[in-house]
Amino acid sequence: MTIDEYMGMLRGSFQQDRARDAHVVIQYEFSGSQEGVCHAVVDAGALQVACGPHPHPTATVRADFDLWLRIVSYQEDGLLLYQNGTYSVEGDVEALMIADSWFKR
């Protein structure tokens, strides 16, 4: 999978009705097999994803790309790996955790 395909997966799995009151920007800074930055803007039930950094992310995830894919597919325990420092989050960690419920897995 590529970062572009990941963004497509976000679009395809987004559940508008679960995020209708949300105003969050999640930025992803990937390393490893896919290196780059992308972000997802969720605003009142609408989702926009784009390559590159956002000027004001709510939370920024810094992770190995393949590890992140395993986390979002529940093959790895994201909370445990975060607590162990395997990946990092800057900003509002709680917003990232809530955002997980806006996407089908």
C-alpha cells in the first residue's frame, strides 16, 4: 500500500454520521517503506484528505507506515505501542482515539 492508497482507504471507510460534530485535523508523518506526510480534515461530518502537512493539526502521528497499517487494521495494539514509545503522537491524543470510531475497519 502507498500513502495515496492509505488516503483512499480513509475516504472509503469514513462514516459521516459518526463525525457530524467533529472539527479535527489528524496529520500523519510516515517513515519506513512509505515516507511522507498527509493529513485528514474532519469538519462537521465531511472528510478531506491531502498530501503534505497541515498548518494547524489537532494531532500529529509519527509512525512507521507498515506499523501504522497494522494498528489501524487491529493487528497490533495501538495504545500499547503508543505507551511503549513505538510511535508518537503530538497534540491531542484523545482526538486521535476518538477519530478511530469514525472509520470502518
